[in-house]
Amino acid sequence: MKITAIEIVRIAVPFSAHRRPPSQQEITFNAASPSLSRMESLLVKVETDSGLCGWGEAFGHLANPVSEQAICTLVAPFFLNRPLPQSQQAIAALMQEAEKALHGFGRTGPVRYALSALDIALWDLLGHLQQQPLWQLLGAKRQRIERYASLVSYDNDPEEVAMQVLRAHRQGYTTLKLHETEANAIRAARQALPDDVQLMVDVNCPWTREQAEEQAQLLRPLQLGWLEEPIWPPDDYQGLARLRRSGVPLAAGENVDGDMGFHNLLASGAVDVLQPSVAKVGGISAALRVFALAQQYQARVVPHCFYYGAGMLATAHLVAALPDSVKMEVPYIEFEAELYPTLPQSVSFTLSDEPGLGYQPAPDVLQRYCLSDLRIDAQGVQRHV
């Protein structure tokens, strides 16, 4: 059985976050920004000569055109016409071969994101070959998981932030994450919520070491579940380790250089919570290596997931393989159309028994919100849209 074609589908689905329009539109590359009203996904379909297909997703959002080119020019040519891996070990071996072959183009960034999509698609195919859902292939002890709400930014408006966290709590979420950077807005959220609701904050690497320490002192009384990526640059492991001693739990990992970057995070004592992002880190295979590393260091893992495509589905199956206390991050927004109409939208839900990722993207949604559709096979690149 061979890999015969790779299709790349870029979509952008409008969403509502129940927030006021920004006072002024800005060019932004942050998916939580108020200037964004639709979210992109870069989906990858791997086709075989037997007719089986598997889906993956590559990071990321407004950088998707770059990841798309990485697949077209580097990653797809590597995988085309190769035998389809038919075991977990065979997938890991093929991905390691690809990483070695392409490492000169960066151990993180668009090439790594493209490899992540291929890995997820190969695991989806493996599930179809073995007629098992991924959570079973991963050895998960549970099938039911719980989501946590990852809110977009509300411009550090305390009143607006308080209103939004209460809206999420009324919908059944017991764990929430903010994307605000000012203590007053974060404090307003904490005060609005019952004490038993866990609150985390992702600030997206804005501060120097000194600024981060000042902010941590302001936030420590709020007893956050974690403070995520507080320091610029994100690989300032010594700065993170020093900040961690302030008593505020730290989380990071979305922006490290593949799974190897987690060695540096752990060896330097930089974080309390590891956050591999399946569509960035190298796919399911790399995420599993992070899980194994975390066990060695007795560290907690909570995957990052600000996706709604195959990367989101892969994260759901990975979360099922983690301890029961681990919840799945989802963007707290309302899409104009659901990419996976049969996927339950409740806070807690049971993963499908269907093989592989368990859900198929809706063809009408792919068509309606398509930005580009490329298919690469032995004849070259064919542009559909």
C-alpha cells in the first residue's frame, strides 16, 4: 500500500466571540486578537492507492500560506510513493527519517508544522487500517473527556472579561483560560467566578524577566492554575526558572523547537505544566515522546489546542491517554458552521468508536469556506481553488 497523493485544504470559518468590534483594526498574527473575526485551519489529506485516506492539520492560522508552501515544496515530495506505515513504530521511524532529511530547513516553524500534519494523517490512516479509534491505539483508559474554555482577548477590559467568564461558566465550563495581560482584567475574572472554578492565563510572551516578576507578584494572590508563556523570548529557560520560584505555576511548550525543546524546559526546571501542541510539535508521534519525557521528570502535561480541525481531534485522543484530571483546551468561540457536525459540543463528551480520528470534515463546510485547495501527486501540483 502506497501514499499516492497529498491534498492541502486551507479554510477560514467566521466566528463570534460576543465582543465589541475593536476601536481600530490592526494587522495581527495572534489568533486571540479582537481584530480577527474568522479562524483559519490548514487541513491535509493523505491518500493511498487502496482508497484509504487520513486527515491531519498543520499550524498555523495566518501563517498557513507558509506552512502550505512547506508541504508543497518539501514535505509532500518526501512522502509521495512511499509505502504506508502499518504500525505505530513504522510511523515513528518514517517521521524520524523525514525530520533528519529536512532538519536543515528548521527544527521548528513551517516545516515542522507540515510534518505534524503528515504524522496526524498517518495515525488516522493507521486507525482505519486496524479498525480502531485513536484513543484505543494510544492505550487510553478512558473514552470520555472534558473541555476547558480558552477565551479570546477582550482588550483587558475588566467588566467585559468578567461578563465573558461568567457566560462560559453558565454554559458548564469549570476550567477557563484568559488571553489578557493586565492584572486588573485578570483579577476581575477571578472575582466574578466561584472559588472552585480554575482560572489560567496565557499572556503570549510579552514581558522581560523583570516585568514578568512584577506581574507575577500582582497575580500570585489570585491562585491561578498557571501563568502561560510570560517571558520574551519564549526559550529564556533560565528566566522562566527564576520566575517559577516566585510561587506562580508556569506553563509553556507551544513554542519550543519540536519535542526536543521539552528536554530544555524540564532540565532547567522552567515550568510546572508542559504544553505540546500536536499541530506544531511534530504530530502525535512527537507528543507521545513528550508524554514519556514528562513521566521521567514527573511533570504534568496539558496539551495546547487552539484548533478546530484534525489537530483538535488528535488532541482529544491524546488527552484521553492522559490522567483523568487533564482537560482539553478549545477556543471559546461560536463558529458560523461546524467542521465536524457529528462531534458533540457539550463540555464533557464521549469520543467516537469510529476508526482513526473518528470524525470526517463536512464537505460543504470545506467547500464554502475554502481559501485554497492543492492536490499533489506524481503529476505535480494541481490547484482546485
